[in-house]
Amino acid sequence: MNEKKTSTYILISFIFLLGCENEKEKTRLTIYAAAGTRLAASEICDSFEVESKRKVTRNYASSGILARQVFQGGKADLFISANGEWVKFLLANDLLVDTPVMILAKNKLVLVAPVHKQIDTIVFHPSFDIAATVQNKIAIGDPAHVPVGKYAKAFLDSLGWYHQLQRDIIMANDVAGVLRYVEMGECDWGIVYFTEAKHSGKVKIVSEIPAALYPPVLFYIGRVKEGKKESGNLLDYFLGKNGERILREHGFDPI
């Protein structure tokens, strides 16, 4: 084969492969999901990929960061939020398909500590001297944009503890960050979702926080308006039997 024919062959092959990649990109779905769903959502997406032969790109962060990314033009097909506030934000800006935006699952808050640390018993009552008990740093999500932080602050405020502990609070960018602070021993306490604590071998659950002390922890799922129409298939998969089974295995309570 002469040089000219070889160059032509390489060019044709390149164009063919480029066309194949473009076709794959056209069918690829993208999910923006709250960091607290990372393990479960990844397993659901893996299962969906096997059954549908369609790839799913995953982007995990705090719900507030993800919502702002969608607002700024991020190319998502599905959005999973750890609270309703960011769903309302996107709906108000006409960025989500308004029907259906579904409640995907429930979760709950737990107080965690490094696995080898001895922790005194905590009494969840305003009269309890929490400042004397929490003598070192405590990690929570940043309430400004991290849902687990909003729930944590609501809990602490309900007992009048937030003001007492404020100087000892370290704020993280998402629930995974809260867990890392505790796992690495940089904080002796952390407030995270049960589903996060469940999978960590480096922290122990000190106590489940009474549900009456904070708003219900609800995770929402909806389609992004500018996303691919095939996103409905992935939405249905999350809400279907396989999605429900995987969510339960990871400690969620599917709706």
C-alpha cells in the first residue's frame, strides 16, 4: 500500500471512529446526584448500563453546588437532591420537568465518631451540657448549600446547641467531606446520614438523632428540562424494583 493510500485509509478509519464516539455521546446520559447518594446511585447506574447498554456519566457533589451547575448550563439529564429547596430553585427557573419530580427515598441523621474513640452518652434535651461533652471539633455540612448541614443545624438549633458549639464546628462541602473529617481524626464528632456511616469502617455510630428534632430527610429525583428524552428510562429505573432494592441495601427507605 503506497503512502497516499495509507493516509487515506487512516483518515477514513479516524472519521469512522469519531462517528462512533459521537453516536455514543448522543446516547450517553448524565446524572447530577447529591453526594449522599453516591454509593447507591452508582450501583443503580451500573445496573442500568448493563441492562440498557447505555452509558451514564455521574457527577456527585452537594445539592446546592449541583443545582447551581445546572443553572449555569451544566448538561445534566437527571437531578437528585437531598432536599426540596434546590428542586424548588430549579423549578422556579424552569430548569426541571415539573411532572414528575418524585421523592426517591428517606434517610436519617446519626452522630458519628472515630471508631476507637470513647464517647460519653448524649442526652438529647436542651438542659444537657453539650459544650462540656463535645470538647473537640465537630464536623457538619455547610448549611449555606449542603442539605446534611441544614438538617444538622436544624437539629442543633432545636436544642439550643448550635450557639454553644459554634466555635468548635468545622463545615464541609458535602456529606462525604464531613465523614472524611471524622475518619481522619480531624474531628471527634460528625453529623451525617445513616447511609454514609453504614459503609464506613473508620467511624462508629454514637447515636441515631431523634427524628423529631429535624425536618424529614427526603431525597428527590427529577428530569432536567434540557436533558435527553431517554432520561425518563433512567428515572424509571431508579424508581423501579432494582432501584428500590439497591437503595434498601444501602440503608435508604425508598418511597
